Amino acid sequence: MTKTRLGRYALLVVGAVLAATEPVLAQSVNADLIYGLNAKLLYVAIPITLLVQVILVYAVWKFRNNDDPQPTRENRRLEITWTIATAIILLFVGVASYTVLGNPAIALTADENQAQPQAQQEIQPSVTHPNRSGATAPDSKQAVEIEVDAFQWGWEFIYPDAGVNSSTELAIPANKSVYLHITSRDVIHAVHVPSLGLKQDAIPGQYNTIMTNATEPGTYQLYCAEFCGSGHSKMLANMTVMPQGEYQSWLDEQESSSGSSESAGDSANSSSLAPVAANPA
């Protein structure tokens, strides 16, 4: 095989590897950050891997018939070169990772509001258990807040501002900041939506807040990622990303359904408490 043909095959292999590692289209800002970081690290790792393998194959081939190998001679320039190159690569990896891990969409902490203007510090998280710590207030009053309450073995999604509860579907608006205040009633659970790059523990007695901004409407699988007992595999729900108009219609529908159920319950209670007429003698 000629060197030209070997070089073409090598280029084809490199192209195929790079195409295979191309990140998929992200459906949220969280997934976009994660996929972007993975791509940057792969673009650094793949050339290094190929270089090492080429050197290894070359050395094995060139010295395959060497019956009297000699010790490697010291080459200070080469050692300094690869030390500097390694330091540059590690610096790049560190900066790229820190930029992503420090983003609020990946690691939202309760202390971040302390660095915000006074007007924004006055925004309080909308939760049903104000005595529990850990809930982070949104950075804008236009953000949507939803409480995710996990229990054995199911979910309750509470919309405090709208007065709506749901047990089967977590609906959020597209292209809008959403804050999920996650907690648990009994044991440790974990909210995981792989397609949107969301994962956070649900711990009894406290809140863990994660922020997202979903960009692609659709229905995504939500499940518990922390083994929590015999019914763990049944802790499934749908996370539906809707355009703003559909999301508002969904809230109105849930609110009207909840009002109808309460009215029906009140009517049934009134009927059961109605006095019974005495039978005529």
C-alpha cells in the first residue's frame, strides 16, 4: 500500500470519527452547554489519541527486527516541548470545564442572588414549604417556578403562582426561564430528564433548585435516577415543553378541571349531610 493511499485512509478515519462525535441538536440551554463541552474535549482528545497511536504503530513497525535495542537518549528540547504542550491542553480543559460548570443552568446555587441588584434580591422563591431551605429565587419576575415533589413512587408537580397541581405531566413553556424547586416527602429521589440535560436530587426536608430554558417543544421522558425502593421503576412522568399559548391553555384547563372536581366533591358532601325526612306514620 502506497503512502498516498495510506494517508487518504487515515483522513477518512479521522473524518468519520469527527462526524460521529458531532453533538446532537440540543433541546435546552442545559443540554447545549453539556454537549458543547463534550465536543470541545473530544476535539482535543481525538487528535492526541491518533497521534499516540500513530507513533506507537510506527515504532513497532520500524524496530520490529531490532535484536539489539539501545536505551532512549535524553532529549531535553523534546521533554520541554511536550511538557508545555500538556500544560496548554490542561489549561484549555480547565477553563472550558469551569466556564460550563459555573453557569447557573448547570450549577445553580442559593448564594448567587447575593451578588444580584437589591431589586432582584427581593424576589422570593415560590414554594409550598417556606420553612425548608435551599430554594433559589429566580432572577426575573417573568420566570416560571414549579415545585417538584417526589414520593414513593410518584411525582406531584405544583404550580404555586397558578394554583395548579399535576401528577402525570410536568408542563413548561418553551424559550422561557423555568426554575424547578425539587424536594421529597420520604426518601431520596432524583429528577432526571436526559434529553434536556436535567438531573438533580430530591432530598427530604429541603429544596434543590435547577434552572432550564427549553428551546424545542415536545414531550421528554422524566424518571427517578436514585434507587428508592421496590416501585422505583414506576416513577415515570412526561415533561412537556409547550409554546407559550399552549402552556397557558394547559394551565387554564388544569385549573378548571380542579375547580370542577372540588365543586363535585362539595355537592356530594352536601347531599350526604342533608336531613332525611321522617317516614309518615
